[in-house]
Amino acid sequence: MNIPAELRTGYSNFRNGRYITEADRYRAVATNQRPKTMIIACADSRVDPATIFSAAPGELFVVRNVAALVPPCESQGTYHGTSAALEFAVTQLKVENIVVMGHGMCGGITAALMAAEHRPLGQFIGPWVEQIAGVRDELLERMPNTLPEARQQSLERMAIQHSLGNLMTFPFVKQRVEQGELNLHGAWFSIGEGELHWLDWDTGVFKTVPAAPPDLRPGA
């Protein structure tokens, strides 16, 4: 079998390691899943929600796309991967939380900033990141002289808040939020520092999530 070497090694390590310790868990979720949380994350290879949250099989329902963007609810066109996953998570799995999680040095956000300079992005990337053109232009107008790194991080976090707003355009999301059955959250992950920042709805500020010492964690 022509399996890339690193994938074969990784699979062998999984079968001989994690699967052995969690075999009962895998069997339990094999025919049914009941995750409480959906995470909409970036497709970036460095930002894996299951790793960041130390999730067991079946604990998280994850959809990943470029820049962790949630498009607004609309019926035009045919292919709605993120919207379909959202509908399934909310109406069928009845998740209790949806987390939109962006991250530092996001290539999709960089692409959105490049688009403002009319630089070529590709056939599919350009139209995808264009959905945050409005918040990008607002940022550039408000902070014209900001250093590139600060501008990048600001747009990464504004895009999260924009996606949270788009979530509420889906009737099935809006209804469950208003009924108190669904909570929406925003998060931003620093790859280099390994730090998670959580959106405070009252202030609109992303605050660093403190990591409890190992002996204070639930179940320790």
C-alpha cells in the first residue's frame, strides 16, 4: 500500500497507543455521537481543536475551513459545507455550544488583507475571504498606520466576531440561542505561545484563559 511514511507511522502509534487506552470509548461512540460542543476552526495544520482541548473521541463536532469563517445564511448556490455542518450540529446533534476559533498568523486573514491591495489570491480563496471585506475595510480605515502584525491580529479577532454575527442569521441557531438552549463563543489561539484567548461578550475583548495546574484540573 502506498501510504505516506509519516501517516503509516502515525497510524501505528495510534493503534498501539491511544486506541488501546481508549478502545472502550471508541466502541461506545461507534454507532452514535452526542458531542456538546461544535467548533468552527481554521483548516490550518497547526491548530487542531482536539489537541488544544485534549478532547476524547466523540467530544467535539468540528468543521474546519479557511480562516474559520461562518458565511451568512443564504440559499443561493449549491455547495454549503460549513452551513450544512452547522445545520446538522444544531438541529440533529443538539449541541449546547458553538465556538468560532481563529488563530494567530492565519493565512486566510493574510489573504483578506492582500485582497485589499488587489493582489492575486487564487480562484477559490479570493471569493471565500471576500466575505470579510467589510470588516477588513473598516479596520484599514480606522487604523491606517497600524503595524502589519497588529493589523493582522485585529482582523483575526474581528473576523471571529463577524462570524458569530453570521451565526445568528441562521433561523435554527437564532431560535435555540433565544430559548437558552445554545451558547455562542469566540476564541483565538496563539500558536507560538500555546495560549487560548476567549471572547468576553460584555467588553468585546479577548481574554487569556488561565491554565489550571495539573493537580487542580477536574478529574485529577
